Amino acid sequence: MVKTSRFDLGQGAALAATSVKILVAGAASALLGCNAPEPPPSTGGTDVVEGPCGRGAVVVSSDYQSTDVGLMSWEGAVLSASIVSSGSIAPGLSSPLSGDVVTPTTPARGDRLLLIDRAASVLTWVDVRSGEARAQLAVATTFRANPQDYAEVSPGKAYVTRHEPNLDPDAAPIDGGSDVLVVDPGARAIVGRVDLAPALAGEDPAIYPRPSRAVLVDGSLYVLLTATSLDFGASAESRLVEIDTQGDVIKDVTVLDGLHGCGGLAASASGSRLAVVCPGTFGGDSTSNAAEAGLVVLARRDGGGLVEEARWTPAELGAGTPGFSVAFASEDHLLLTTLGRDALSEGGPVDDTLLAVDLPGSGPARGEPEVLLRSKELPFVLGEVRCADACERCLIADAETDGGVVHRFDVGAGEDRRALVHAGAFQVDPRIGLPPRYLGGF
């Protein structure tokens, strides 16, 4: 059993669902339509001072055709409603943003934001203070690379996970794809590549690594491999690959037994734990295979490698299969999303949820998962969740409520660090009206 909801999205769900559809259609028309009015101009950057949790959160709003990027504080204040969008080509932005843009798992630091355009296979650097796009780097040449994540080791070195393989037999090694690319952020140049094929040794050659999210911890880059065929019809067990950031070589491979399609990864603030969410594979529709799905927490061993610490099946979570986002609210407390289903799906409709989960050692016994947030009408509306442990704040993107909001949850004060309290819902840029889906830190 799952505890009853602490916070519900409220009444009027049918109106909320209708408003989302209207806003999405209107936004797409305004931003993309011929002879349509120009979208609102950029609201520029922010001069907010960097603190223990950075400056705040990056909010990526999208209808999957157009993108609007805003900035907000961890308290929910809007710092810049639209620092950059796909509605116009800003100075320095030779490739406009598509409708498929995400932010890195690792928070940006300093005066630059990094945006990952998965559709265009382009990285875009944006100045935090001025809001100007400073530079771009294409991470594919003759193939669609579909970059998923970016992790910066230093001003002169960063890693990019490229999801798609390059099927050209004559491609240069640097263009192999389904790999980790090494780039120089300062020079905006590709300088190397880490081949991930050895991590799938013994598997069917038709299965590609397909790396997704990545995190940096103590000189190691941990890369999550989805491990599927080209058409996603076949898959292998997902795995975590540890790469030494000094030599750019694979140090360790951890197979996530029985788990497939894993796409969400987070590291605790101390770096002692990693959490992975796996929705399983999809059989040609929006319903995933629950037998392949789950949440797993792994501990980093002092001597190297990872050891599984805890695991939850979808049934133990008491909701749908885990989604694609997970975050540590504290060292012993996790937030994750689960995937809903529409009324036409086999088994009937299921809500999206935001779940809170206690980890081993956080109390006398592992508590039951708690539903903090629940969708009402539409599946796939609860998006990315991000937490700032040092500031005791978590944010979750919600594309359904009031045309799209970002919810704030506060970690409980005092000894009850496990309690999470809803502390408001905030709209980022109602002028454009695109629903928020992805979050990042800066």
C-alpha cells in the first residue's frame, strides 16, 4: 500500500487538461506559424548571486515543437521568464533551438548555462548575466547523435553522451556514436571519444549502448546505458559504466540485473549513493513492461565499484512504472516520478505521480512510498524533478496544472528530514504559455 496523497493537484482537472491543449496549440501557432506575430523578446539574464545551491533552477518549457527556457530561484521567484527560446534566432545562435531541448543532470556553475538540443545534436552556451547565446557546438557530423547529457570536469574538459549509433561503416572513429564524446568547452571543440561497446561484451551485436544520463563523482563519470536495438524492439539489461576522467577509460561496469530501459540517474550530495529509475521497455505503445521496471539505489564502495543497496519493483512503489527522473531530497530520501496511462491503455487509466521514498538507514524501517503529487486527466504530464540538498528545496515540472507550473517542496525542518511539504506552484512565462517539462540547476 502507498500512503494517501499529502498534496493533490486540486479540482477542475478537466478544465486544466483543456487549458493545456489550448495553450500548447496557441504557443505552437504563435512561435511557428507563417505570418504569426513575433514571440515576446528575451527577458535577459540575471545578476542573482551564486550561493550554496548555485543561483537557482533552469526551466525548459516545451510542446515538443517549440522551446522556452526560463530561470527561477529555488524559492520559486522568476529570475528570467525567457532567457532564450526557439521563437527567434538570438545573436550568436546560428542554430535556433528545436522543441527537444534538455539541461545537464549536473548543475551548471559559473556564468554559463549549457543547453542540450537533442533534435539538432547541438550544445548551446548562454551567458547567465546577459542572456546572450555565446557559442554552439555540433556534436554530430554525418548522423543524428541525439545527445542526452553533459558533464563538465573543468573549463577545458567536458563529456557528452550520444545516444544514437552511426551506421556508416566508413565513419571515422570519432564519429562512432552511441558513446561518450570528450569536448573542450573553452575552445568549443571535440577532442576525444570513449567507446562504450566493451560495456556490452557478450550481448547481441544488434544491441547498442545508447547512453543517457551521466553524473560526475570524485574523478569518475558514471554513465547510464539504456542498451537497446535500433528500433527499440530488443534490449539488454541496463548498466552503469564508470569512466576514469583522468585517462578517459572504462574502470568498471555494473549490470542492473533484470532492469531494462533505464533513463534516470542521480547522485546524492555526498556522492556516496547513486539512484537509477527504469521504466522498462515499451511494446509499441505508451505502456511499459513492469516486469523490467524498478528503482534501484547503489552505494559506492571505498575500494571502487558499486554495490546494490536497495531496490523497489513497481508493485512495491504502489503506482505506475518509474519514469525518467529521480533526485535526492537528502542523503536518505528520494523523489521520483512514475508514468501514467490513458483510458485507452490496457488495464485502464493510471495517474502520473511524484513519490517520496525513504532509503535504508533513514529510520527504524524502510517506510512505504508516499504520493506527494498526482495528475488528474493526462498521462506523461509530470516532468523532471530536481533538488538542492543544501537549501532543502525540491522542484517538479508539471505540464497539466493551470497550463503548466513548477511545484516547490520543502524538506522538513529539525529531525524530520524525511517530511516534504508542498510550498507553492509557480508559473514561469505565461506570455508564451508553453508547459514546463525539464529542470536543471545553475
